Amino acid sequence: MNSYTRPSFFAALTTVTVVLLFLPAIAFSTTPTAVSVTPSAGNGTVQSFALAYSDPAGVSDLSWVFALFTRNGSSSNACPVYYHPAWNLIYLGDDNNAHALERPGAVGLPGHLSNSQCTIDVGASSTSVAGNTLTLNLVVTFHVTGTFNGATSVYMYAQDKENNSSSFLKRGSWTVDANAVPTTVSVSPSTASGPSQMFAITVYDGNGAADVGWFYVDFFPTVGGASWNTCFIRFYPNDNHIVTWDPYHTYSAVLGQHVILNTLFCSIDVGASYVTKTLNTLTLNVSMGFSSDYPGEKAIGVYTTDNENHSIQIQQWMGKFTAQFPSLYAVSATPGIIGSGPHHSNQRTFTATFSDTNGGSGIDFAYVLFTPDKESTNPGTNACPVYLHMPSELVYLANDANTAAYGPLLLGSPGTLSNTQCTVDVGKTSVTVGPTTLRVDLPVTFASTFNGPLKIVTYASDLSGLNTGYQNSNTYTVSAPVAPNYVLASQGAVVGPTLYTRFADANGYRDMKTLYFLVGTWLNTAASCQVRYEMADNTIYLSDDAGGWKGPGQPGVPGLLSNNECTIDTGNSHSAASNSSDPTSWDFTVPITQFAAPKGRFQDVFMNAVDKEGNSAGWVYMGTWTAP
């Protein structure tokens, strides 16, 4: 095995062209320590590695850290990655690990660094600090070549500002394999019963979630089961197409369509179903109902294949579900479509459906409760309990103590009912009565303080004296009103006149009100190059030198704003949603055409944002920018 080498990073980073000078590794008695890599084993070509390094003197004492993905112990024809914590910059060695690539990348800034063996997604990578430990979450795509494939070792190294360093330590192994086979991780719940269920079906692909080609799920009766009486689902992630069938018909739709696919054996609420992804996993959250003509226990099997048709060749059995149908029961309680907003919005129309063999018109009372309390004898306290009396078509909302009710209001009449936790729009509430079903569409807005995971509990009674009992019909998570966060700023240490920033709000970018960034040698809001953007009217301001503001300017409208520190080009600025699939992020780009500091000098970049509720995390240091 070749001896491992390390760069003289302090010399390298002060040159205009970053040249890595390699010297023999030296053992020091004082650490930092290369702690671990997670995962420490696996296979595939796409992975996020959590590389942990510690320093007894604190994370701020780390000068730089290093990770090497190597097939044969050499840093040549390998994937050598360097991270400089103080500058938040990632460097990637070239194929010979004799030089760094021309440009580093700032963590969180969209961009990629590539050599023949790997590509680092700098924008998707991140860092975190816990005590004296720094974790670099490095998103890597490996390139399968004749010299880089198969079994690969992961080595780590760290150096502090006093030039104390760890040893080169092997912390993991990884198999670079473009033919990694996708597998099923789980079906949740794996054991349950009732007339309906929201299932979370999670599959894993070592070549990335985007490599999942399709998978199918079947609910196979454990007694008398055959292909003709099995509920089948096939899902195609590339276009979000979902298909189900019975012996007579095939039904299909695209996730997000407000339709229900009904076969002889089961139904799929497509509008209430959705997909979530991580780098390597894809989860189909599918809202299922089962036919009362085919009750009993059903085994849940999943078969997964990737875009290259790799699979484990067998179906994986992941759990069981028992379809049970009392005379009167709650079929489902599902959140409806909210367009392009976050899935866990605080405003949603929920649909509760009940079934009664005595007829839908025989249901005289319906109840829907949104509650965070799973154990209380009175879960309606400090919750959102809604009551509907069907013969009189009246809607009630319980008070905070669940001891009295607000209302009633006539179903469909203009008006709302509110307690501390929620508001029900009675005017938009509707009821649909079928031969054996009752459907309630209930628009609810949750208060900003009523957030987190909620249980949806349903109950109904009919004129014959039957009732459903209180049924846990679904769950729903309301996003907390958090301050906007700061995803990226600048181009790292690359000289350029344009500053790129990205902001994000868990409640959706439409919840952001004012965005700020500041460029300077320190955080000085009084006399600085501080830029403010108002979301509501698409206007840009520049701080003057007396604590006020100059402007406004607008993106796309020719104009300049200047103070003693800088000049910004508002006309060539850009402000827009980051991309169509992300409802939380907003990009703000501003050319800084003149700066008071000498050309080439590093400046610090700070960001701040305020949402419509007044939440703000305050000014946050985000990296560096170089004066043009």
C-alpha cells in the first residue's frame, strides 16, 4: 500500500492558483481526531457521507480536514476532498492529486467539483457542529472507471491551526458499483387493521433516488389468495404515475390529481398520496381503502427495480394488513390538495368519509378532531374538535377546554368558527351524502402556535344507535412558524461582481417578507454595503451612510444604487423562486459593480431575513466574497 500524503494547505491556499504540495505524513502527539464516517460501509455510486472530526480546543481550531476515497491506497486516480472550515470552502484534488481544481466551492452554494473519479455536489453538502465535533456532510457521486471501481477505502485526516494533526485513519469501506441493486426498506405500518390506511412504502437505491425505475406493491390475501383477488399498485417515480388494476380494468393517474382510483378490491386516494425523497431513498405515501366484499388478512409484498432493470429478482414481504369492516365506520380522513405550497401547510381542506350499511343519510352526527395529545382522557382539550349535526346541518367548534361549543353556524353559510388552535371556514364546508356513505369536506386553518404532528380522530353515529367509536384515521404535521434560514451566499473565494444568495422558509417562500445581505469586513449595518429586498413589491434598497435607505430599485428595471461602500446594479438583479419543485426557497442575485475595498480583498457576507409573522434568526455569517 502506498504511503499516505497530505497537502501543505496554508501555503497552498494563499496562492492565486491553488497548488497542493505533498509532504510525508507526520504523527503528532496532540490531536485533532478523524472520528468517523457514516455510513461506514455500503455500495453504489451516490451517497451522502457524514465525516466527523473533533478538536479538543474546539471546532474553530480546525484549520482543514481531509477525506480520501481510494481503491488501492493511493491519492492518485482517487477522490481526495479538502475542506477549509474558516472559509467554508471545499477543494477537490485532480486525478494525480498534485493540484486542486481551479475553483473551490462554498458549502451550500449551487455547484459541483469533478475529477475523473468523483463529483462533489457542493450545494447539497452541509456542515454541522456539536460540541468539539465538526461534521461535513459530503454529497458524492462516484464515476465508475477502469481504475476506480469496486472495493474502495475511506481515509480521513485533520489538522489544527497549530499544525497539530491526526494520523491518516481508515474509517470506512465503500463499494463503487453502478449495478447496485435497489431494495425495499420498509412498509409503515407493517401491521395494522381497519377499512383503510395510509401506507409509507420506502425503497433504497445506492445510485440515488432518481435511479428508482418503478416498483409495485401487492396486498395478497393470506387465505384463498390469488392474482385475481389481490390489490396491486405500480408506481413510476420518473413521472409520478400510479397504476392499479383488477381482472377487468386498469386505472391510472398522476400524483396530485384529485381523483380516487377504484378497483374491485381496493381504492387509492391519489390526491391524498404523495412522494418524499432523500438522496438515496424514495417513499410513496399512499392512501388506501379496501373493499368490504374482500375482508381479511393481506400480506404486503414489494418488488423494486431501477432504471437499468436491476432488481433482487424476488418480491420482498414487508408486513400484513387486515381489512375489517363494521356496519358503521370511518373510511378515511385525508388532507386535500393545496397546489404548490408545502405539504405540511397550516391551511388545508380535509375530507372525512364515513360508511354506514343503514345508508349515508342515516348518519346523524359526525366529529373530526385534530389533536397533538395521544394519551389524555380528554384529547379534545387545547385541540381542534369539529362537530356536525346532520339533521339540522349545523356546525360547531369546541372551545379550548372542550367544555362548550362556538356556533352553531348553518352548513355552507358565510362565516367562520375559531378557538385558539384553529379556524373552520363553515361557508366552504360541504357534505356529500351517498347511498352508504357520508363525506365531509372541512377547510381548516391552524394557528401558528398549534404546530407539529397531529392525530386526526373521527367519530360518527347513526339514527339506529350505531357508532364508529373514536378512530385514529390519519396523521398530519403542521409546520412550525420558523424564521427563514440562509442556504447560501456568494461564490466563495472566486473573484466576481455578482453575489448569489438563497433564503428558505419551512412555511413556504411566500411567508418571507424582507431579505437582507451585507458585505463588509465586519457586521456594521450603519455604514456598509447592506442590501434589502422587499418581497411584496419586488423592490431593492441600499443602506445609506446614516442608517437609512436609498432606493427603491427593481430587478429588470435599469438603475444603480450607490453609497460610500459600494454600487449595486438593481436592473440586472434577479429575484425568483429557486425552482418549481421547491416551494420553500428563494434566490436573490445582485451585481456589485463597485466596492470601496481594494480589488481582490476578501469581504465577509452576512444574511438576514424576516417573515410575515416577524420571525428572524438574526444576522448570520455565510462566507466570503472578493471585491471586484
